[in-house]
Amino acid sequence: QLVESGGGSVQAGGSLRLSCVASGTALSFNDVGWYRQAPGKQREFVALIASAGSRKYADAVKGRFTISRDNAKNTVYLEMSNLKAEDTAVYYCCNRPYGAIQFQSWGQGTQVTVSS
């Protein structure tokens, strides 16, 4: 089970840190991703941290978002800075075991609203 937190309302240029806490699985052995879905749009990829530690980002967030993990807390973070109105969305974390293609578990999402 994955539970996201840390969403909220901020002004453009502000920052937020999202957390994704896992229970029942060790995230250190998983790839963990963050996706987002804005109203009327499809869910889109935001960032990924692989079990080995490599990171990938969507072009729209490169240089502004940072994904990291704390294995001791079984938590993955998404640090978001210089937020823009177009970052407004529900953010979801997901995980898949190393080597799997499909993400197997998804959290319930946390709302991020950026006002301009």
C-alpha cells in the first residue's frame, strides 16, 4: 500500500515536498514513480527513481523537481520548486518490483494547486 501526502495550495514560484510511504513492501527493491493528472487530461509521467538509484524526469519538470528515497523510512519524496500553474494536478506515486514493466500499486493521490 502506498500513501501520498504533502500536497497543498501554493503560489507560483513556491515549493512543496510530496511524500510516498509504503507499507507491506520495501521500496528499496522497487522502482518508484510519480505521475500526475490534471483536470480533463490524461495521467502523465513526472519522475522515477529506480531500485538502483538512477532517476528520470519528464522534460516539463527537469531542473525544478527532485525525486529521492529514504530507505530507512520506506519513503520516496518528490521535491518540487519553482512551481507553475501548469503543475496543478493530483499527484500519484506507484511502484513496481525491479525488472517488472507495469507499475503494480498506486496511491490514492494528493492534490497540488498552484495559483498564478
